Amino acid sequence: MLNFEYDNKTKIIFGKGTENEVGNYTKLYGKKVLLHYGRNSIKKYGLYDKVVASLKANNIDYVELGGVQANPRLKLAKAGIELTKKENVDFILAVGGGSVIDSAKAIALGHYYDGDVWDFYLKGIRPEKVLPVGVVLTIPAAGSESSTATVISDEETGLKRGYGDVSLRPKFAILNPELTYTLPNYQTSCGVVDIIGHVIERYMTNTTDVELTDRLCESVITTVINNAPKALNDNTDYASRAEIMWAGALAHNGLVGTGREEDWASHGMEHQLSAVYDIAHGAGLAIMYPAWMKFVYKHDLNRFALFANKIFGLEINNSNLEETALKGIAKLEEFYKSIDMPIRMSDINITDENINIMAEKATHTSDIIGSFVKLNKQDIINIYKLAL
């Protein structure tokens, strides 16, 4: 196990009706709030009215900025930065899923910065100060509600980049599984894939003697796999949606990665896939993980056999670990298909015309990505080809 520090100060408020308490928590941090959200769903289903009523009940002034899209755009984040500066905002309340939260974090980064907020994503500079952020979560997926991470897409260059800093952990996150009842099944499935992906990035590691976090990783993944069909079958099944929502937070709050090397190559490759084709992140991950696994599994047959055994209950064939490893990858594909996710680019009519462009973008800031197996540009091209 590697040395580590773990510090997560995001306060989680979990359960039914908790969105009605948002004003009580917001007033601890700000008096004038940027209310940041996506399109019309929070207004259509009444969440907007509940949030505004709670803010007003606590004498909190607010301005609002909607319009966040999947694969959140740099242009909107910059508009948000201008708005927070103009209105002297001292807190950002993100009401939505990972895209909204990531956009809010980008605005938080840029509020006190004199330069271009994109500098953080391209150059990895550290912020001296950020605006505090709070969350009312509507889509369990990204884990951004209690993570250090934010991912933004620049429409002009076609680049999609992530950034992380401990200062970006939200001050609080309100998680009510009831708010996910209105999600289309496609969004729920994309979220499930994203949650599993966040754990795979930690599980596939070169670090030895990490039994505790291995078991934590396996528990999060199997819990999501067990509960996804129930949630998709009955959108109002509170129990299954509660399990998935809490798993989403645990998958990406840093806990399951403590003391171990992490990979993140699949996320890096998917970011360019969704940047070029504007597909949902979860759908892109369902395509990229099996391809990546088929390219790297021989690097550690024992770990892939363990994955097959612990996640899917397959018996380990000690005389042929490769057979067990490949069966585990096939089982993952089978699960993705069972929740109506694509597992090949061809499933969503993507051809090979942009593979070289995506590989170039994936290595835009570094010639090598990943740590479980270090991948160069040609490796990435080969993985994209496996994903076709």
C-alpha cells in the first residue's frame, strides 16, 4: 500500500425530501448565490421551485444561469465567471448532475483568477482561491458531488479536459434518490457505467497489498450491478436508486483509491470520443472499457481473473488464467448490453475516420497516458480500433 492523505470535507445530506433543506446549508457559506442548472427538467418536475423557496426562506439572494449541456462547455463556464464577478456572488449552488457540477466548479475556479480559466485544465496550475460550491444532485453518475474533479469541453478546439484540486470539493451535497425517479432509463444506465468506471480506474492497479480497498472496490461495483436492473425496471424503486446514488458518491470521493496507483487511461480516451461525437460520457465508457481491457489484460492476468471472480462469480481456472480473464471481460460487455449500452463504436454508427484525431487529442498534454499499462499514441489508436 502506498502512502496517502485522505481529506474529504463534503457534507452529505442523504434521503427523502432533503432538497427542501438546501437554504439551511447554503446560508452557512454565502449570501448571494449563483443558481446553476441544466435545461428545463428541474423546472418541469418542481425541483427549481423547491430550491428557490428554500433560498428565499433563508433570505438568500440569487442570480441564475441555466443551459448546461452534457459534456459541459467552456463557453458557458466563462459566461458564468463573468456573471459571478458582475453580481458579486459568493457561493455557487449546482442543481443537476455531473455536467452541472463540473461547470459550477469551472466557474468557481475562474471567479478569482485574472487569466483564462482554461489555463487550469491545460497547464495544471493551482488556484489561490475558489468560490465555494454546494450541490443538489439529480443524476447519480459522475461522483462530482464530493470529488475534487471537474471536466470541461472547449467547443473551439474540440478538446475535453479534466482538472482536479482539493479546493473544488463541494461544501455540501444533497442526495435524494427520489429526484432520480424522472430520469430516462438511458441516463440511469449511463450513470451506472460511469460509476463502475470510476472504480475500475482504481481497481486495475500495479500496487500490491491493497486487500481492503480491493474489497471496497468490488463491493461498490457489485452493488451497482445488482441494483441497476431493479432501478431500470421500476423508476420509483427507492431502495435500488438509493444504493446506486450512494455508490456513485463513494466511487469517486477518493476513498476506494487510497493507497493505490490509479489508471485513468480509459477516461482520457473516452473524453476525446465524446468531445468529437458529443455522446454521453457513460455510453462512451461502455465502449472504451472492454477495448482497453482486451489490450492490457495480459499485463496482470491474476488481477483480471480476480475481477472476473469477485465481480461476476466466475471460477478462476488456475491452469488457464487467460481464459478466466477473457470471460470476465465478456461478462462486463454482457452487463453493459443488458442495460442497453453500446459496447462498440459501430453500435452508435461511429466509424474509424477520426481515430487518429482522437488519439492525437488524448496525448495533447502528455505523450503517455495511464499507469496500469502506459499507453502511447499508437497504443491508443489500437485500442480505438478494438472499440470499433
